[in-house]
Amino acid sequence: MHPLIARFLSLDAARETLRKEKAGEALDAEEQLFTATAAGHPQQRAEVLGVSGRKLASDAQASLVLLAAHTSARAIAQDSRLAPATAKAREALISEGASEEETEAFIASILLEEAFGYDEEVDTFDTSFVEEALGEIPALAALTREGVDALMMKFSQKGATDAERTARAHIAKRLFDIAWSEGPTPINSEHMDVLVESDIAGEAEELQEARLRATVELLQLLAQQGLIGPMRLSRLRAQLGDEDA
């Protein structure tokens, strides 16, 4: 988990920082990033302060997560190791028509994935995984609908038997529908959970094996295309129970 997500997921810390800003007190560099992020998201700022008129705890929690993640997205743009990959990712997204707000949200989602998406230690920040995930963005951003269709066709046709081709076609369509229904994004553990629950678990053993094998092979193809990095590939294969992950 990025240190700023950890810091500002505390409601007390977030409110105290916003109080200091209002009072004109000195802010440290992290607090300045947080208040700048909050200024750009007035609805979420109001939710955190509890003055929006809606008192649902879930609203305040969601707003807190958004502000903490977006603050971290701004922070990594200044990080000596992550700044180059962040800049390339931002450039790729904006060049494909994403707004500044959409770009920041995309990068923030990667930081949330690192924080909560896997059974990893939340007390440490996996810089390598985030750097790799940022490096996936240019290829994902450039992927068109036609490109997705071509990938699906290429993958489906390589099965050795009709049964394999059917399993490959089914898994490719379902995974792309699950993960990329609103445009290509990094394939993550939640996508795998949905795929397994809806299309693999509960099926006959032979069909389960065929679809699991097809899923692993599809992930490998996406890795070859630069759409999945080595660490992501290993984590997703391990989630599927692949002993070779």
C-alpha cells in the first residue's frame, strides 16, 4: 500500500489536514498534495468533512478512498523511480483521448489494486508491481476494438481440436467482456474471480480443465503482446491454481 493511501485512509488524519488548511496552518508536502486533491474533488471533500447533507458512512468512506488514491497518484508523478513510467502512462492515455480526470483515476486504480487486490503485505508498497502496471498502460491505451477482435480471433483459432477452439473462444470473449467492457484496463484478480465463478466453477470436470487451460494460455498471449507484465501474469496464474506460475 502506498504510504499516502495508508495515511489518508484515516478519517481523522484527512479531516485534521483539511482543518489545518482552512485555519491557514503550515502543511507538510504530503498534506499539500492531499488538500490539492481535495480541492479538485469538492463533493468528496464535503463528504469527508461531513457537511454534504448526506450522512451515510459508506459515502464518506468511498470519498476517503478516492481522495487517498488520487493523492497517491499525484505523489508517484514526483517519485524518482516511478515518475518516468507515470509520465509515459499519462501521455499514452491523454493521446488516446482520456481527460486529465480520467487519466488520474486510471492511475489511482492501479494504486488501489496494489493496495487491496492481492494477498500481499499491506504495510509495504510494491513499487516494482506499480512500475510494471504503469508500463502496461501504453499498450492497453492503444488497443482498439478491432485489435481486441483480432486478438480473440488469433487465440481462438490456435486450438488443436474443436473442443479446444470452443473453450478458447468462450474464455476470450468472456474475459474481454468482463475486463474490457468499458475499454482495455489491466486485467486483475477481480476479473479472474468473476470469470471463474461464472464460467468455470460448477461445470463438468473436463470442461473446467479445458477452460482453465484456455484462461492460462490467454493470459500468456496477452503477456506476449505487452498487455500483461510478468508479475501480473504470475499472480493471476497462481490465483487460478496454475502450478507453473
